[in-house]
Amino acid sequence: MKRILVADDSETVSMLVSTALANAGYSVTTVDNGMAAFSVGSEQDIDLAIIDQLMPGLLGMEVLEKWKSDGRDFPVIMLSSVNDETTIVDSLRMGAVDFVRKPFLVKELTARVSLALQRR
């Protein structure tokens, strides 16, 4: 079973995403801040992470940058209400495999997760 980390400070978003992914057959761990996301992604064996850009502690791009500098190599999908071209492009250049804007379609996000895992 593929293990996915969902990091979002919105309890509603975390619940929505984690429920959809669990129903799709994934094992899901949720956290609500950047420091916790970094810790889980660094200490646990995960197959993919979905991280919000705007979280307390560390921003999503900061988490991604720290994982990359530590040699962690799993796909990361950025999830954010930020609709700024620079943020999107910087996230992708930093190594995110995708950037999904809020609000999003749950089925679309699940499909993007499946695709990212297949490419791995």
C-alpha cells in the first residue's frame, strides 16, 4: 500500500483529501504545519507528499527545499490557494511534480496522485 503524507493547516482540506485518498486505497498520514511535514517526510518512508504552500512553521516550498537538500526523493504535489505565477514556477523548479490550486476537484487530485506515483 502506497503511503502518502498530506500537510495542510486546514482541517477541512486535510480531512477531504485524506478521506478521498484512503478510499482510493492509500495509507495516509496528515499533519497541520510545515515543521511536522518536514519531520514526517524525513523520518518515515513515504511514497508521495501533498503539501500546502501556506502553513505555520515552514512554508511548503521551504519544506520541499529542506527535503531535497537532505536527499529525500519522493514526488511532492504542492497544494495552495496561492495563484501567483512565481510561486507556481518556483515550486516546480524546486522539484515539485505538480501544483494544484485551491479550490480543487477531489477526483482530479486523486488522479494526479496516481499519475505521480506511476511515474516514480
